[in-house]
Amino acid sequence: MLAASGVALEFRGVGKIFPDGTEAVRGVSFMVEDGQFVAVVGPSGAGKSTLLRVASGLTEPSSGTVAVGPTVPGYVFQDPTLLPWRSVQANIALLAQLAGLPRTRRRELVAEAISLTGLEGFERHLPRTLSGGMRMRVSLARALTMRPSLFLFDEPFGAVDEITRQRLGQEVLRLYERERFAGLFVTHSVVEAVWLASRVIVLSARPGRVLAEIDVPFDYPRPLDLRFDAVFGATARTVSAALQESFA
Ligand SMILES: Nc1ncnc2c1ncn2[C@@H]1O[C@H](COP(=O)(O)OP(=O)(O)O)[C@@H](O)[C@H]1O
Ligand SMILES: [Mg+2]
């Protein structure tokens, strides 16, 4: 379904029951406006990945509707899913190639994505020679080549160490501040959610329902030390408290 103008993604009463009877999410309604960055937190198994799959059209909802803007959403998974035999550059070019874009346009888009993600100098490397953080950059760059107006992030930094995680978070923020795409970012880190997003959705345990929507009262650009601000701390505490309820 096509979203209303100004809306990047809208869930209306979305429920999903899998064929084996597992009810993953129930009655989920929320909206991501154009250019807005929204985070989702919730317990493991709350249906967060299911919601992203529904948003991307990979899964049909069992009830309710989902509407997205006219472009195919960019999808960044926890596993960077790179092709091991292809260079960084060739991995990044994959989606543009599958979409049948002409070679010159493809080159432009790939060069731009490489520069935006700081991968210059690594174009000819193979994925196995890269760190986890660098592989995640390649995955992000590959999604960027399609210039999506909506990005879906499924715990993209779950598998990297804390320092790399912060750096990648900073890079996503910088990209967002520059490109102003809409984003739906699933994370299990409360601090990461508050740091990146202008709104945080808290899901209950399975079946996932929206327990709280918490606004984050900071504009962009956001400095790294924002996380030590008192208002930031108070917002993170509110999200944490809502998350505690999700386990109740
Ligand atoms: N294809 C499927 N068939 C049956 N159950 C599934 C399927 N995909 C996910 N589930 C179940 O649905 C629930 C939600 O899964 P998921 O969306 O992956 O949760 P999360 O990403 O929040 O951890 C889990 O209990 C999971 O085991
Ligand atoms: Mg998941």
C-alpha cells in the first residue's frame, strides 16, 4: 500500500500469526514521517524483525495494513550478508546491478556510497579481510546505492564490539543528518535508541504490542557526548522503565 504524502511508513493495526500458530505481533500501529528517524526496542522474540519484514514486503501481515513510500526500502541486517568472492566495490554494486542500472550510473552511485561510508582505499578488498565494523559499512553502502527514502535497520551493530558500535552509530547519525532519509532502527540498546532517534517505540513481549512511544527532545546534529546530558539520561530512564513493563 502506498503511504500518504509526508509519510514514509505506517503500520495500522498490524498483526502477524505464522502458519504454525505463533503470534508474533498484535495490533501494532505507528507511523514514521518522511525524514524521521524512529527506534524500536523490545524483548527478544517481540516481533521486531517481523515488523521490518512486513514493512519491506517480505512478509504479509495477517491483519491490519502497512503503507510505505514509493521507493523500495533499504534494509540493513545484523549479518552483513556479503558475497565472499566479491570485492568491497562489487558487493556494494550488487543491488544497482540487479536493478539493471546502466554501468556509468552504477559507478557514480557506488563511488558516492563508498565515500559516504568512509570505505575509500578498501574497494578491492575481499570481505574476509575486513573487520566486523567495516563489513557493516559495506552492507550500509550497498543499501545506500539505491538511494532509498526509508531505511530499515535490524540490530545492525549487534555483533560488533562496543567501541565500533559507537563509531558506527556516529556514522549512521552523520549520514542521516546529511541525507535525511526516514529510518526505522531496531536495537536492544536503550542508549543507542535515544541517541539516534527522535522517537522510541517500546514493544511488549510476544505478541509484540506498542507499550509506549517516547519522544526524544533533541534536534540534529547530535554530538557524541549528548549521552551524558541530564535530559538524555531522563529520557533513557523513561524508555528503560517502559521496557521493564514489557517483561512484566
Ligand atoms: N517464519 C516463522 N514461523 C514461525 N514463527 C516465527 C517465524 N519467524 C519468526 N517467528 C517467531 O515469531 C516471534 C517473533 O520473531 P522476531 O520477529 O524474529 O522477533 P525479534 O526480532 O523481536 O526477536 C518469535 O517467537 C519467533 O520465533
Ligand atoms: Mg530480530
